[in-house]
Amino acid sequence: MGVIEGAVRDLLEKTEFVTIVTEGPDGPHVVGNWGDYLRRLGIEGDKLVLPAGYYRKTEENLRSNPRVQILAASRSVEGSHGPGQGCLLHGTGAIVNDPELLERVKASFPWARAVLVIEVGRAELQL
């Protein structure tokens, strides 16, 4: 059974924004991306693919520590205590320049310089 299934998948299909956290020598570093960018590129099993514009500090952090956390939420997904569900995803990430993948990303996001690929290993529902 995969990690991105059921409520987690439903949430990623409806979130407006994802927060991405990496850690470097100066501590946590936070960036974001739009939920529709994630959906446009597709959620492939337990792998998330996002366009990377700047993300220079994110890339630097991932080179020395590939661990990443992603926070997503949506009020349109039923939570444990009413409307609204959140999810914290744990995984590993890398900024890649694979020509085939980059070509696919640039077809939708010509400004992308690379691709952020995250392999999700664990999910925690919140709210």
C-alpha cells in the first residue's frame, strides 16, 4: 500500500498551496509551491513532481541533507473534527535536471530551471 492514497491523495488533489521545508546549516528553510502546479505535473505513486524556479537554498540544502517535509491543507476535505484536513508528508527530495523530465515540466512552466522531485515515505494527517 502506498503512502499517497485515500485522504492524503484527496487532500493533495484539493490543496491550494504546499509548504516545503528543508534543513541546512542555518536551520530550517521554507519555500512554497501551488497545488495546481503539483496536480498539473501529476502525482506519480508516492512521488511528487514540482517545477523549480529559484529554489537555490532548497537545492543547496537537499545536496547535503535530502530529507524534506511538506505541509498541505484544504478546507474542502473533511477532517477529524469537521471541515478541513491537513497533512504533513515526510520524504526525500532532489532538484534534478533530467532532460526528459525537465522537458515535460517546461512544457507547462517555461520559467522552470529544474525539477523538484520528492519521494514521500510517510504521511501524518492533521486537523
